Amino acid sequence: DIDDDTHYWFIEECEKAGIQPMTTCFTRTRIKFLASLPWNHIKVASYDCASVPFLRELKDNFDKLYISTGATPLEDIKTAAELLKGHDVCFLHCVTVYPTPLDRMNLSRLELLKTLAPAVGFSDHSLVERDGLKACAVAFLLGADVIERHYTVLKPDESRDGPVSINPEQLKELVELGKMTDDELSSYVEDNVGDYSAMLGSPDLPLSDEELLNRDFYMGRFMNRVGDMTFGNWEDVEIDL
């Protein structure tokens, strides 16, 4: 979690630029503060898609939830969908392999997610230098409402996420992709991507060993601390927010 002052600065900078700010909530103990800020939506990281107590409290405090589904078994995604039924939710398809090769994108999962939530999106971790925005373009073509990408103003080798992060010019290109009609997207994909069948995969493809390892590594990286208690978002511990 970033500190309070950084959140205030971030929101102010977004307002100056005319864009809508949003952040990810990583712990239950941060919900009250984040809900006090001038936004009504929140992002949920992949490793909390199955954290039922966490999702329940976020639903009660925010009008819209963007939930990444990487490294989450399909049954857990369905449980989250049932819990949040009737709420404004966007499930983001995500493969937690960094970087993600194009032939492991499994973009057909988008169709399945459409049956579970009012909106769907795609969190893309492809290698920018090699693959550019190809996966994003195909995701838009397949009906993604939202694209999430890491962003940087640094050179790719100057940060840990640099290789999977787009720069300002690529962000502009991504925005233009999002404005295209279906026909324009089809032409763009035909001219710049070509045959994308390898990106489709299977809607119910099981998690790979690498995704399971990443889940075990990252889940619980952020813990709640209340008095003498330390607990994860997935644990049904009663606390006074």
C-alpha cells in the first residue's frame, strides 16, 4: 500500500490531467481510508479474487469493483460472481506469467467471464518490446470493455516491471485502439497481428504450474494487522473497519 499523502497527490495529478483516478486495495484495514477518497470504484488484485470476506466489504463500500482473475481457479471466480451478483463488477482476464507469451494468453476466457459479470477486461503482461499491443487489440476485438497494462516513463531495463510496461506513446496507441469500431479493429488486427488463433486457448484451461507457484508466492504478501492479530484477506476474521 502507498501512504495517505501519496494517494492525495495521485488524485490531484489525475484531476489536473483530466483522467479518472483508481487504486488497488490490498488489505481489509485500508478499505475505510480508500472509501473516504473521491472515487466510487476500486481494483482488486488477482490473489484476492477468492478472498470472500474482503470482497464482501469492498462491495459494501464501493459502487464498482474491477477484479483481476489471474491464478484463480474457475470455481473461485464463480463464487466471487455469485457473491457480487447484482453489483457493478468487471472481471479482468489475466495470466499470471511474467511476461506472458502470446500463445499462453488464453483470450477465449473472456467469453466465459461475460457470463459471470456485467463487464469484462484483460490485464496484459506480454513482453512489450516483442509483442507490442497485439494481445490488447485482439482482446478489444473479442469484446473486452477494459484493458489494464503496466505503465512506465522509464526505460524497460530500469524497473522490475519495465519489460511488460508500456510507455507514453504506446499508451496513446492503446487509447486509440479502445476508440475503434469493430470493423476498424478487425482491419487493425488483420494488418498488425494476423492469425491470432494461438492466443485463444481454452475458456476452462486449468492453471499452469507456474501460475500456481506465483499464487503461492504472492498470496498473503499483504497482511492485515489489528492489535495482536495478523490475518489474510481470505480469513473470516471480524474486525471493526
